[in-house]
Amino acid sequence: MENSETSRVEDVPVLETWGRLKADPKAVLVDVRTRAEWAFVGVPDLGELGREVLLMEWQTFPDNRVAPDFSDRLDAALKSRGVEKSDQVFFICRSGGRSRMAAEAMAAAGYRRCQNVAEGFEGPIDADRHRSQLGGWKHAGLAWVQG
């Protein structure tokens, strides 16, 4: 049974995400990876746009449980930034799985323009079991900083 709210989440390629963020000053990028990933892998850098990425863990590290209060915490953080439920909210994780679930949760909470960043920050694993070689934010050459 498909929820009509979650069916509205669109997968957006990373370069298109950057273009939409650049074109829409109200658009927000939410990184839902873990603190460990932010620290050791890096985070997208929106400095060129005069904005910061909103960091909000979908799952807790190291137990990988979905944070039960994720939607409430993110809703409060978005409201504190003046984000309205009709604004574009982009969700990014390592490769697009967790961010899709987070986007669906926020769509169910009433945010009408939730977008999933396809391929995420690091993209899929290549034949040598490495990331950032086939796709993702880093592979596309978009700005990022070490956490």
C-alpha cells in the first residue's frame, strides 16, 4: 500500500540538486548520515551559496537504529531556520537509501517538496569496493569539506 505523501519524493541527480539549491535561496540540504560519517568522510559545502548543510542523523551510530524522534527534531530545526512546508528540502546520505527514507518520513509529516539526492555523497561501490568513483556528490566534483 503506497502512501500518497511518500510517493511524491523525487530522486534528483547530484548536479541537478546543486542547480536547484543554487536557483532557490529557500531550498535546504539535509545530510542524514551519522556523526562518524560527517567527521571522517566529510560533508557537502554550501558556502558558495551562503548557506550551511543541516546535519540530522537518521540512524544513530554505532547501533544503526532509526532515531525515533527524527521527524520532530528535523521539523523543529527546519522551522528555526524559517523553512516552510512548501519549500524544497533535499536529503542526502552515503548512497541514497537512508536519505530516501528520511525524505519519505518528512513528506508524511507534511513537507510537500522533499527530494532525495540520488547516489548520495559517496555513490555506489565500484568493482574494487571503493566509493566516490562511480557517482555521488564527491565524484561530481561538488564542494565538500572534511568534518
